[in-house]
Amino acid sequence: MNNSKKTFLSVNFGCRVNMAETNQWSQTLIDQGLTPSKESPDIILVNTCAITKKGEKESINKIKFLSHQYPQAQIYVTGCADFDKIKNLPNTTLFKNNQKEDLLNHLKSLYTPEIKDKFSHTHRYLLKVQSGCTQFCSYCIVPFKRDYLWSLSINDAVNTVKQAANNNYKEVIITGVNLDQYQPGFSTLVETLLKKTNIQLISFGSIPINCIDKKFIELLKKYSSRIQNFLHIPIQSGSNKILSLMNRPYTKSDILEKFNKIKKIIPRPVKGGARGGFLFGTDIIVGFPNETDQDFQETLDLCQQIGFSKIHTFPFSPRPNTKARIIFENSPKISKEIIKSRSQQIRSIQV
Ligand code: SF4
């Protein structure tokens, strides 16, 4: 197919893993000579999200809008949203989550490669190293949508990061749906990238608590000038009762122990002066079924003790098929006012 003057639009919903995938598809189209554009695009890519009911609705509404607004465009949809709601749209082709590689191959087959250009000019390279999750946290829909586990080999990760550094990227952001299920081991990956590439900075989309092992702490000490000093570590709650109901694989004392170890690290000076210690971000689910005032207070106290500079709060959202939905249906409801007040209290303690 002739690709001269063809344009495309990418729309991403959800996490950094989705973002990394969307970037990869956009790069593929750019490599074939297409130009990103919002004016009558020929191709539209939509990577959907269903982590919350609201997020899923936004994804579906956007696809309906795009289909209506750009009837001439070919729309490719993938991701976690429920495709039943859009299966009859005229100009739309659906690729389930386990067909994302097929989507990539399809995009590659559409046009003959013409020009090479870098997609991102931000100097931050999103590297997806893992996909899928079988942890089955009780509130989460992801394992129902992405239950196949995939890990990028360490060799491929090293080669990709070397190439990114050669292309002038200063920073690589490591992402995965659940990095705790990165098969060769998260700390081993980080160690190898630090030793075998000259990338200036490594950062992370989101680090599961259980990835913070002895080796990772040692890497933070030894390579503090090459590791982003902001670490996003989702804890979700500070109450052991709620963590257990959530099926999170750690307790409150595990959380404290890991954060305390990182806080003790004195960062090495960087070019041009000293660098501050590590800063933390987290995610908290507010109003999980059976969360009492006491449970919430424990979360608040723990967050205060750790001192997060960024806290994303999410009101509990019952998702289809999840255990938490059953717990939710059989528990006294927590009012919207209480959920709002708890969210505000959590946000107000950001340091
Ligand atoms: S670790 Fe838990 S919250 Fe994260 S994707 Fe897996 S099931 Fe969902």
C-alpha cells in the first residue's frame, strides 16, 4: 500500500505498560512513513483500560466518538475493555489482549518501511519487560484480561537499552503489568542494565513491594546517581486485615521494613552537587469493603510514617468476576461521603 501522506492517531488509556505498547505501535507506523495527526487520521490506534469502571467507560466512549467522528479511518482497538460494547462499530477492528503481537505484525504488514525517525523526543524510553499477571488481587480485573505471562529476556532488554542510548535517550523507564512476575528477576534485570549499558538514568513505572529485595537495595546504594530518585511503590492499604482481603502478598511490617531500608540510603553525589534522598509515591484504594475507621486510620498513619510525596487515591470500584465484588455485595456499604473524606485526608498528607 502507498503510505505517502498517510496519517495516524494513537490514543492510550491506563498504565505505563499500555503506554509502552502504544508507543511501540506508533513507532512502527512512523518507521513506515506515516505522520501522527489529529486531522482526519487514516489509522487510529486505541489501547483501552478496564482497571476501573470509569476507565473502561471512558475507553468505550472514546472509541464510539472516534468511529463517528472519523468514518474514513480504520480503527484498531485492543486492551482490557469489554469488546462486546463496540463489536458492531463499522470501521473498527478488535484485537484481544492476547493478540497484541498480531496487531503489531498487522501494522508492520500494512505499509513498506520508508523513513526512520524517533517517535519520542522526550529522551525517556519506555521499556516494557513484562506482561500479564496471575496474582489475583481480589479487586483487580487485570488477571482476567491478561492472564498470560510474558517476560522480555535480559539479553533483549540490554540490546534495546543500548540502542536507545545510541539514539540519544538519556533515561529508560522499566514497565510491566506486575514486575514481581518478571521471570528472570527484577533486581537481576536492573543490575544487568546498569552494568552492561551506559544509559544515564533508570526509572520505573511502578515497583511492587516484593521486588524490593536485598539486591535491589544494594543497587540503590551503589548506583544511586543512575537510578531515578522517585520510586512509585503501590501499597494500597496500611491495614493487615484489608491487605489480606485484597490478597496483596505482603503485610504492614513488610512495607515498613522495605521503606525504612531505602530511607537509610545516603545517595551518592551527582555531577554538579549533592542529590537528595529517595522520594516515594504510592497508590491507595479507599473504601475497600469492610474498611473501618480503624483500618483507614492505620493506612493514614502508615502513609504519614513513610512520607509519600505523591499519593494516588482510588475509590474502591467493584469489577466483574472479582472476589472483592462478592465481598462488596455481602458487606455493609461505605457511603460516598466517607470515601470522599478518606480520599481527601490521604491526599492532604502528601509531603
Ligand atoms: S499485582 Fe494485583 S493489582 Fe497488580 S495487576 Fe496483578 S492482580 Fe492486579
